[in-house]
Amino acid sequence: MRAYRCLSAVVGLSLFIVGCADTSNPQPVELPVSKQPDRANNDSAVDMTPRERAIAENQAMSLNEAYETLKDAVKRAQALLARAGIASPVGESRTIEDRELLMEAMEAREALAEAEDLEAVKRLAERAQQEDAACIKALTAAFAERDWDEAIRHTTRLKYWRKFAEELRGRRAVLAGAAV
């Protein structure tokens, strides 16, 4: 069983600080055999009691859930805010109150709708990547300083830019298909 270095670095509110912000290439590390649910009890899951098996399965599920949270910056931010007792700023029924972000969103979506070639989409994608990186950097600072208002603001911004990046991929696919 493999875990990832950023899992071993989870301590308090340090998730954004310990270098887990870039999850494009997580580094695997081996867990000790005693911590591997599938190899517990003398390297044989067959020898496990039903109780031991249930515990091992729960530990594996918890590890998988933690990894899924860690590899997504928005989920990480939401988890950190929840640990601080703050409700998630992003959700299906939440309204964005950041006027600056709303204006940026309208302008970016308008530019995407008007994009007639792959080069225009590429320029928008570069901007989205820059905004994403800026949000990660701002979140790192906000969590380090325990500035919850800034953390909420940048979590919302990050969620928007990640969604916009998905829309860009869809537009790129449409334009690439039309060029064939």
C-alpha cells in the first residue's frame, strides 16, 4: 500500500504550508507493514479476524478520503475552514458576494464565448492558470496567518477559476473538433 508525503505532513492547519499545494506529482512513500491494512497480522489478510478486517478497511477508507481531500486544493481549503469551525464558502446553494469576482467571472465567460480559435482559448487558459496559482499562494498565506476572511475569499475564487478551467477544456474540445 502506498501513501503520499503530503499525507504524512498533515498537522493542524499546515496543509497549504507543507508543500502539498502542488499535487501534480505526489511522491509515494511506503508505509510500515504494521500500518498497511492489507498486510496486517503477519502479512496475511486471511489470518485477520472479522474485527481486524473491519478496522483495516475503515483505516484504508479514511486514508483514501484524506488523500482525495489533499489532492484537491478546494477540498483542502474547505476541510481546513471546517476544522476552524467555519462553514464552507463554496457550495451549490451559496451566492457569491464578491463583486470583483463576479465582474471577473462575467468578463472571462464573455471572452470564452467570443473565443473563435484555439489561440484565444489558450490565452484564457494561461490566465486561469495564473489566477489558480495566485489563489493557492494567497490561501497559503491566509491559513498561515489564520486570516479566515481571506481564506474564505480565496477559496471561493479558487473554486471559480477551477470551474472556469473545466469550461475552457470543453471549449477547446469543441474548437479542436471543428478544426478537423
